[in-house]
Amino acid sequence: MRMDDHGEITHSQHEPASYTQVAFADPGTWIATGSLADAGCDPSINHHNQTPAYICPAQVGAPASEGIIHNDKADEDKDDGWHHVSNSRPVRWKTRPRSPQAHALVKRITEAVRATYRRAPKAGVDLEGTAAGFVGSLFVNAMQGRWSSHPTNPNAFTATGISYRVFTKVREAMETQGWIEVKPGFARLVAGWREDGGAGVLDYEATRFRPTSRLLAMAEADYGIRACRALAHFQPERLDIAEADLVQWRRPSRVATDLHGKRVRIGGERVEIDPDSLSDMDRRHLAWLRSKVVMMNRVADQHRITHGPADDPVTLRPEWYRVFTYGHGFDLHGRWYAAGGDYQSLKRRDREWGRPSLRIDGEPLAEVDARASQLCLLAGIAGESLDPGADPYALQGFDRAVVKAYIAATIGNGGPPCVWTRKAWKDAAEAGVTLPRSVRDVRAAVLGRYPFLARLPELLGCPGEPRLCGHVLMGVESRALTIAMLRMADQGILALPLHDALLVRVSHAEEAKEALECAYEAAGDGARVRVRVKPMLGLDDDDRGRPGMRGAHAHDHHYQSGHKGPAAVRQRPRPHP
């Protein structure tokens, strides 16, 4: 183990992340990352970057109040249009320029890097390929408002085909020119994280990068490259996901205290699935889930998915995988995510390059979903029925967006919150919605209309784990979407999953609507669902104010009387819908 020139720990046997120090319960005690594995610590996997995280035996049994986190939450990103620095996307080294302008930009950056060498680089040094992958990833991720992340440790480059020394030259040259902003990686420690309430967990974040305004301005002024149209100039790397990664487990997030005494939410790290540890039923269920993901990826390969101007579209090649909540089999969460051609992060209102520009085989798309699904699912479980013709978010005396924000926060929190969250304030400001400073009146009105929201954990069968309430409801939605997708695939129709909705060709909207209605009836144990079809180029009132949560759930279900309750919510999807 040694410390490199950037102050980061390296060692030979374990692939470390680019983190400098780890804070223990005693702020004066520091230990280098990477040495924990040699001390007999148990490895786990990080959510974002697949780098090792180690549990320190010295923290077993430590009080939860002693757990502290070393992170950069105090440096929270304030820039408009950018996600928080922790919500980054990995660098894809095989991203390549696809337009003459992008080739010229990469060449200019390569020449700037070459100028930093005292002598000519050795033969075989791929400066331009490294710069192309790095710069292309910066622009493609910036299009979605995301930072780019990658460990800056030599061992992290072994499997990438990229030279660590060449990358270091590229990084240093771009920093010198003021073309990139860098956030160092870090490690986080929390006591009482595991299920047994014992050990502290080290959760890693890799070093993160984003283009500065200077680079963006240069690219636009000199080469006509705008970050919002990055895919017109750079071709992202096509990801081939291994079979073992098609279905994943991740831990639910939890709340801890950082070095500044602030409560922060961490977690979401991946847990490897060991088939030998599963029951026979879960093993068969896992095999069925993987086979259906493989099938849908093959169906997508038979169609041309594009976005951008109709006369010069960019082809997307999504590879789907599903994520379930660890510790609950394959019942909770279960949403579909697209790697590679990530159409799910395209902006809703950008008609030229955003989601409205998506096409399948050259035909525009429609969005098929239902309204206020999670609220109406809860009403059905509680034995209450909602008026299918009324807006469930319309409460007299309150803005619809404010009511929707509070209900969304209640479901995510597992109970009615007493204050607005920071995210609720941020999303409300972005949507142009003014939230009342106090939630007392909104809380009273919402609970008066929907009293069952006060007992969510008991209603959903997860007492003592209120944070799982949203995962339970997402499990129902994902099962319904899966059933509908498979039924349409049998008819030769491709449906793109988008969180809790489906995107289909306009000519197939009615078939998708009927399939989704039947799917919710199967997944929700006889639920009657009012599904709507929304043209991608149009926005209705439900889309204009979305404070409280990104990608708000906009489904609406009307349940028959006599709904069977939580058991119906947590049932497994039928293998043959």
C-alpha cells in the first residue's frame, strides 16, 4: 500500500476507489482506505462505481450516534440544471466522436495534452482515444445534468484498456486549461448500518468531473457543439450487461449523521446475489426474471430507437436491467433501468433533443400510464375507493402541486412529514410552485381526506421499516409494467419502460392502454385502472408542477370494493401473463 502523487491510497491486491481517508468515531483517528481488507474486513459493493467497500470490525457494536460520515455534502452543488454531485454517471471510455465538429474538438484537446510532454510520447500511447472517451463522456453526461465519475487509482484502469498515466496527463492538462472541474472521491462511515445493527460501513464515491463553462463556451463558439445536443456529436459506448447483472439487489437508503452534525441519507449499495443461498422458489423466480430481461433486450435490438431531429436522428441502444430491494426477495422496487442508450434521462420539454423527439422505427411515441397510482393503490388496500372522475390531488384551498408534493413526500417518508424536505423546496422552485412555509395546514387537509396515509407501514405490511413503503408500491407498478411489456412483445410491439409508464409508438397506444389495464388487474389483484394516453409532444396539468420528487408517480387507479390488501400488493408476478 502506498499514497500516490494525488494523495490517494493504492495497493496491489484489492482494487481501491480514489479516496484519501476514512473517519472513525474518534475524529482524530484516520486510516487509509484499502488497508481494511488486509485487516480482515468484509467486502461489499458500492452502488455507483462497483468499487470495494469494507466493513471495519473495530466499529462492531458502536452506538449509532457515534457513526459519522466523511463526505462533501457541505459542498452541495448549487448550479442550476445540474444534479447533486453524488448523482453522477460513470465515464464510458469507448464513447467516440461521431461528427466532424466533435473530432476537431477532441483533436484540439489532444494537442493541448501533447504539449505537456517534455518529449514526444512513446509509440502506442493513445492520447486521442483517451481524450475522446473522457471528453465524450463529459458532454453526454452533462446533457443530462450529471457529473462524470471514475476512480483515479491505477488499479481502476486495469480492465478499461486505458493507461492510467495517459489519463493523468489528460486530466492535468484539462485542469490547467480550466476545462474541467474535479471533486475528489471520499469514503463514508456509519455505525449500525448492517441488519444486525453492528459494524460501520464504508461507502465510496469515486472522483467526479464535469466540464466548466469555459469548455462549454469554447465548444459552442468554435465548434458548434452544445451540451444539450451531445448525442449528435458523440456516440456513447454500447454496454453489454453480464447475465448476473440483469437482476440486481440494492440496499434501501438510511439516514446518518455527518462530520458537521447534519443528517444525511446514504446507501443504495449493491449486494451480490448468491443463487446457492436462495430458496428453490426464489431461485426459479430469479431465473424467470433474468430470462425476461434477456428477451426484452433482444426485442429492442430488432427495432431502431432514435431521438433528435427527424432528418438526422441519433440511434439509442438500451440494455435493460432490473433493481430490487435487498432483504425482501424479488418483491420490492423492481424497476427497469436502461444502460447505454439512456432514454430515461432525456428532458421532457426539449422537443428537438429531449423525450418528445424519441421514435421507434421512425414513428413518434405516446406515453401510456395512469394517474396517481400510488395514492389509489393505498386507497384500495385500505378498503376505500376513489372517485374515478375526480382529481385525487384537488383539495379546496390548496394548490394541486402542493398537495401532490406532500403526498409524494409522505409515501417516500413512510408517514406524514412535519416539515418540507430540501428536495421539495428545490423541485418546487424548479417547477415555479410556491410552497407554504409551514406544512401544518396541508398536513391536516391531506390526512383529513386520506386518513390511511397516517398508517402506511402497517397498511403495507412493513411495520418498523417506513422507508420501504415506496418500495412496496413501486413493486406493484413494476410488476404491472413487466406484464404489459411481455404481452405486447408477444404481439411484436416494443414498449419502452419509463419508471412507472410505458412509451410506445402512437399507432400502438390503444393496444398498450388495454395491456396496461389488464396488467394492473393481474398485479393488483383485481384492480380496475383508468389508464391514459399522453402524446409525447403535449403536457397536461399533471406535468406542470412536480415538486417534492423527480420523476413523480402520475398514475391513477380505481379499485373495486373488497380489495384484499397488503398480501395482494406483495404477490409475485405471474410467470405467464
